[in-house]
Amino acid sequence: MDGRNWAMFLLPYEQAVEELKVKFKTLRGELKRREEYSPIEFVTGRVKRISSVLEKAKRLSVPMDKIESGIEDIAGIRIMCQFVEDIEKLSSLICAREDMTIVYCKDYIANKKDSGYRSFHIIVEYPVQTALGMKKVLAEIQIRTLAMNFWATIEHSLNYKYKEKLPADVTHRLSKAAEAAFLLDQEMSSIRDEILEAQIMFEEKSNVVSKV
Ligand code: 0O2
């Protein structure tokens, strides 16, 4: 495929990412207004770069004509939560939606990766309305706590720096940091009610101040 064909290939994925980001940000706002609390802290999204798509296709032995079904995270959405408990609540909300179909889930929280990576992934099929008609694309929704995201972001950049050949001491430190992130999530969960009460009080105070 030449550059223009790749750009055309990625169009529905770009549309899916933009639409899904808006939908989950809207869900956050709605839940905050309805229930004073949203399991969504913030949402990001990206379309995989062509070079990464090709690299992954090679690594997984996916032929070029099977990329659409064989590479599931060309469209990627990442949803950050405050607490581990929010992840289950949010995944139930996603599973109940009628604007996307769940393909399958990968639970790297119950089964953390050897690297120390923890996250809950949901692969969905999402229909986009394009100028040429409806097109279903696969998207990967990664749900993780702020602590899991902190760890994964750092580990991802270190792997990029060392081209996946991390020195042993860095691997060791990362493994300890993963354990620390796990403990941080546990500690925060144990005072969840206290934190939520404080946040609601703080938001109410900010609303009063901004109305004055
Ligand atoms: P990017 O830059 O986020 O696109 P794979 O794990 O890639 O061999 P699979 O089953 O397709 O095969 O992937 P999986 O397990 O669903 O993971 C895909 C994405 O999850 C990765 O995308 C990362 O975003 C994240 N991820 C998975 N494992 C790790 C890990 O050990 N560390 C970090 N930091 N992230 C991980 P990409 O394509 O790697 O990167």
C-alpha cells in the first residue's frame, strides 16, 4: 500500500477513536451529574502508527489482507480510573452499551503480565458511518487505574529507549515499582469512601465559589 492508501485505510479508525473519546467523556460528565461520582477519571485515545501496525503484523504473522481482523488495537482508547473497583463498574457499563459489540476481554489485573503490566482490555467492534457507508472496525479499550497508568507509561518509554532490551537492574526496579503501584491501589481502595466524601465536598465548595 502507498501512503495515500494507508491514510485512507486509517480513516475509519481515526473516526472511531474520535467518536469513542467523545462518548466516554460524555459518560463521565453524565455520571458525575447523576450520581456525583464517575468511575472515569480521564480518557485518551490514539490510532496506531503505520510502522507499529506493520511491526505487529510481522510479529504476529498476520498477512496484509488480514490486518483489519488480525490487529485489534489499531484504534485504541485508554480510560483511567481512580480505584481498582471502578474498573469492574466501568466494564459492566461498556458491556451493556448498544453502540458497540464486545468481542472479548483480557484481564491483565487478575493475571498480570510477567513485565508487571496490569490493565483490563476490552476488544470491541464499533460501527462507524463513513461517506461510503457503515464500516465496522475493531478497537481496544484499555481500562486502568492512575497507578497502573503511571507504571505502564514509564515502562513503555523505557522499553522504547532500550528497544525492548532492558538492563537487568532496570527490569528489577520496574518489577519493584509494579509492586508499589499494586500496593498504592490497595491502600487507596481501603480509604475509598473517605476520599470520595472529601472529593464531593471539595467539588460542592468549588461550585459555590464559582457561582459567587
Ligand atoms: P501502544 O504504543 O500502546 O500501541 P502483544 O501483547 O502486543 O504481544 P496483544 O495480545 O495484541 O499482543 O496485545 P495486548 O496484550 O492486548 O496489548 C496491547 C497493548 O497493551 C500494548 O500496545 C500496550 O498499550 C499495552 N501493553 C501490553 N503489555 C504491556 C506491557 O508489558 N507494558 C506496557 N507498558 N504496555 C503493555 P502496544 O502496541 O505495545 O503499544
